[in-house]
Amino acid sequence: MLLKQTLYKVEKELENIKICNKISFAEVPIMIDKEVQEDDDLQLTSKGCERTVSKQSLLTHEDIAMLTTNKNKLKKDRIEIEVMKNNLNSQMRQIHEEGMKKVFSVFSNTFSKLLLNYKKEVEHRKRLHDILVRLKGNIRVFCRIRPIVAGEEYEKNLINPDYFDPDQINVTSDNGSNKSFGLDKVFDEQATQSNIYEEISPVVTSCIDGKNVCIFAYGHTGSGKTFTMDGPDKNPGIVRRAITELFQSLKDQSETIESTISVSMIEVYNEKINDLLSPSANTLTLRLSELGRQQIRGLSSTEVVNVEQVEQIINMGRKNRIVSSTAANISSSRSHSITMVNVRIYNKISQITTIGKLNLIDLAGSERVSKSQVVGQQLKEAQCINKSLSELGNVVLALRTKATHVPFRNCLLTRLLEESLQGDSKTLMIVQITKNRKYLSEAVSSLTFADKISKVPVKQSPTRPKLLLPSHDGADNKKYKKSLSDITTDSDNSCMTDQS
Ligand SMILES: Nc1ncnc2c1ncn2[C@@H]1O[C@H](COP(=O)(O)OP(=O)(O)OP(=O)(O)O)[C@@H](O)[C@H]1O
Ligand SMILES: [Mg+2]
């Protein structure tokens, strides 16, 4: 009986083992798969493997060994596939990069060649341009296009610099026709204060050699003249840059020269001269010296020793200048201002003293009174401004043509500048224009004027203009006035002469 019971028990246990084995064998592939799938980490894989093996304690050793071998093979294959995939990716990247490199090198070679040719052309052009400028003499005309300023209502006009010709500016009219204007140089809206100064620096420093220099900012109201000459404190214009450079140059040469610099500031307002550094003084008058030179009687002049001192003086003069808010410019200059810098140099080696004068002139803006419809005081201001600008244009044109007679005496501004403009002096006019369609006709007028000056044929042997005694529009002046007005008053150039 006991034996029977024992046999029954053994039979049952064998039955159980059979059932267990069946379940285990069916589960193995799934479990291995699962383990392999989950097995991204080697450690985890081995732990998982151990787990599986321990769970399958009922498997034979051969089964477990085979499963482990398979699993390891799978793992190895997987790693190999991963490596192949990475290799393939990097090869494809390499092929792509090499292809791109080839294309890029072809392009960059062509581009470098073109750039080199372009640079050569530009250098060649520059040399020719310099020769031309030297031939043209001491009067030069530049144009600066002011950018559209924040808050300005505008519709863009079609004035564009010619990017292949730095001396040309093109205007396309509403009907599509084109007109080109020639100048000595055009600065587009991107030009900075320092770009402008770099170009004129040699003219400025020539006053150290005893030359008289006049730099004018010219153009319609709101076109950026005061910005170019004065500029904001953080972005100074020509006046402060010129003075800084003068001091620096003099310091550099201090072993061989002794120098004295003095500064005066005046404004010409309604044909009267005001001393901007002594505003309480009466209006100043011009008188002719014994040597036949124009002198401003009673003009104050301050000797300066450093840039900071000059800045203080200039700020004071600037505050005293007549400025009003107009429809075109909230801070419109209603007078012509002239900052006069006298540079006296004593050369210790040659023992020669020279005196150079630098006149930096911020002109009042021309304005079409028929368009602005100003009346009363403003009408008088505008008429005076326009008349003096017209006369200044005549003088500059006569100087550029190296005429034997220059009509200096026709207005106060030109009488004042007579000495500084004639002889071997250097004159630079910066004609300001804007891209605002509202001022298209004014811009075209200014450009027409600039174009006429820059196209004046060159005379090979300059004759020094005659220094005239005061004349009240004598016969010579009348004759000249007519020939010059023929040039400056055609139908589309009324900017300089619009005094209606
Ligand atoms: N190059 C420039 N970059 C930025 N702003 C400029 C530039 N030129 C002029 N402006 C701005 O345009 C406005 C008019 O300029 P500005 O007062 O210099 O004109 P203007 O020709 O002197 O006018 P007006 O004849 O009425 O005195 C100012 O607000 C000035 O700051
Ligand atoms: Mg101004």
C-alpha cells in the first residue's frame, strides 16, 4: 500500500515536471526575444539572461547554452548592424560634403577671379578718378543721400547712386525716363560720418600748409546739412572731426613746428552778421582792409589749446544760432553758420610762418516759397536764404571755370568768403539730398546744380581771379551775372533762384 502511494506521488511529480517543461519550452523564444529587445544595455542584458536562466531551471544545460549562444549572436549582429548603419551614414555625409566642396570650390574660384578683376578695375578707376579730380582743380562737389529718418512720412523716390560709377547718380522719373547726374563723388544712405570725413580729411589738413579751405553743406531744408557738419554728440560730423584731426596732426609735428589755433563762429541771417561767440554784441560789419581784403570788424576770436576747449566753444555757438521749427524740419537752421578756424604755423627749421584758414559752413536750407507758402518774417528769411545760395552757386561755378571775374560782391555770404574761396584755396561742396519723394524736385535742382559744376571743362593754366574792389553791380558784374544765370536758372533748376 505504501509502495502504491509512493509510486502515485512520483507519477504525479513526473506529470508536473512534464507540464512545467511544456510551458517553459513554449515561453523560451518569447522570453529571449523580450530579453533581447529590452537589452539595450549590456549589463541589463546579462542580468536578464541570468534571470531567464534561473527561471528556466528546468531546461537542460544544452538548451540554456544554445539559447545563450543564440542570444549573444543576436546581440553581436545587432551591434554589427548598428556599426554598419553608422558607417553608411558617415560615408553618405562624406560623399555629400565632398560633392558640396567640389561645387563650392568651383564657385569660389570663379568668384575670386571675378573679385580680383573687380578690385583691379576699381583701383584703376580710382587712379583715373584721382587724376581727373586733380585736373578739375580745387573745387569739388560731393553728394550725400540722407537716409529716411525714424517717424518720417515718406514715399521713396527713384534716386539711386550708380553702383558701377561712384561719380554718378541716376533719377528715374514717374514716366520711366532716366537722367544721370555727374558729381565728384556720391555717398549713399549707408555712408557714415567717418566715411565722409575720411574722404575730405586731406582737404582739411591742407590748412596746416597755409591753405584756405572752405567746406560747405548745401541742399534743401531737412536734407541733412547740419547732421553732416555738426552731427549728434555721439556721432560727430565734419566740424568736430576736423578739429580733432588738426590738433592731432599739429601734435605729431610739434618737434618741427609751433602752432596757434583760434576759433570764431558767425551766422549770416537776413544779410546781417551775428557773432555766435558773443551774442550780446551788435551785428558785425564787413570792411575792406588796406590790402583790399574783407575783414569782419569786432569779430571775437578765441585761442584754443585742445579739442575739449573747442567743443565747449562750438556748443556755445550752436546754442546761439537761429533755429526754428518748420513744416520740413523741427530744428531748421534759418541762417548760414560759419565756424572759422585760423591755423598759424611757425616752422622752426625754415623759420617761415604760414596762416591757413578753415571755414566750415552749414548753409541754411533752400526752400520753394511758392510751395511752402510762408509769409512775413519767414518769407523774408527764405528769400534771403535763396538769394545768397543762388549767388554762392554763381561764385562756385565761376571759380570752377577759373573765370577771370568772380561775382563775390553780390551778397554778404560770398563777400565774407571772398578771401577764403579764391587763389589757391580749396573748396568742397557737399550737396545733400533725400530719397523722400516729397523733395524730388528740390533734389533734382540740387543735382542739376552739382552736375553743372562738376562738368565744367578744365582749363590747363589757371589764372588767379582778380581781387575786385567793392562794386555795386557794375558793367562787368552784370555781364557775368547774365552768363552764369544762363547756366543756373533753367526751368528745372529753380532751387537756387526760387525767390518768388
Ligand atoms: N545721415 C543721416 N543719418 C541719420 N539721420 C540724419 C542724417 N542726416 C540727417 N538726419 C536727420 O534728418 C533730420 C534733418 O536733418 P538736418 O537738420 O541736418 O537737415 P538740414 O539740411 O540742416 O535742414 P535745414 O536746412 O532745415 O536746417 C534731422 O533729424 C537729422 O538728425
Ligand atoms: Mg540745418
